[in-house]
Amino acid sequence: MAFASDRAVRWETWLHRLGSTAFVLVVAGGASGLLGNRAAVVGHAVLIYLFLLVVFRIAGRRTLAQTTTFDLVLILIIGDATQQALLGDDTTLASGALAVLSLVSLDIALMHLKRWFPLLDRLIEGDSVRLMASGQLREQSMTAIGLDADDVVAAAREAHGITDLKHVREAVLEKDGRISIVPVAGATP
């Protein structure tokens, strides 16, 4: 397995910081009117970003854990529906680019805020949820997040080739929507 050298990591860090700074400057220029009459594009991008953040937080992590055809269609429809709200009547390339930079800048800013304020991270991302402990399903946790035993079996099969829950010691729904599986010691598929 190859890993990036320290020099490559430093270069990537420098590039990330430079790019992030440029993004913020462009967005600030757009918001202040330096890039023409595009302050509304930045404002709309902020509102749409925050709105979608709240909607997807309420919708839960199940949608992140298993993307279905319906989920893909929903994402495409949301993208189309928000396009008009982001740009309004100004569908120029510059406004589209400013909207994208605004969204990416918000995402970068939120990443840093979550690192500095752990409570904000927990509010936005939530905590990991234990689905199984000591080989026993935690029904209340599973029901609360909309998962069932089949979801745990699917994750165990994918991660370890395990097809029976009796071979699973622990199952955890991670913050990113994945289900982590810890097999029973000596369990074989």
C-alpha cells in the first residue's frame, strides 16, 4: 500500500488553504457587489445550503447508508429544484460559478467550525448509534433511525461475508451513515 509523502501532504495542504482563501475572497466579492449585481446569488446559496442541511439532518442517516434508485432520483430533482432558487433569472456562467463557490466555501467553513466547536459537529452530524451490543439487537435504536435486522445483515455480509446475526458481536451506525460490524471472535462466514 502506498502512502503520500510528507512533501505531497504539505503541498496538498498549501493548495487547499490557497484555494479556500480564493473561494472566500470571490464569494466576499460577489456578496459585496464587486462582481456586479450578484449579491443575491451568494445570499440564495447560503439559504439553500442551510435549508438542505436541516432537511437532510432531519431525514436521517439511513439515506446516506443505502442509496437506492429513488434516492438518486430525489437528489436529481432537488438539484433541479434548487437551481432556480440559487440563480433566479441570472443564468450566466459567472453567476453559476459564484453559486458553486459559495456552496463550497460554506462547506469548508462548516468543516472548520465543526472542528472548533464539537457541539456544532454533534448537532449537524449526530453521534454514532450502537445497533447491536454483545450480540443483541438494540430494537429501540434501530426503530428510531429506521433500520432493521436486514440492514445489519447486509452490512455484515458486505464487510465480512457474515450472513447470520449470531456471528455479529457489535454493529454501529457511524456518523457518515455506514454500518460498522465487529464479528464474534472466531466467526467464519
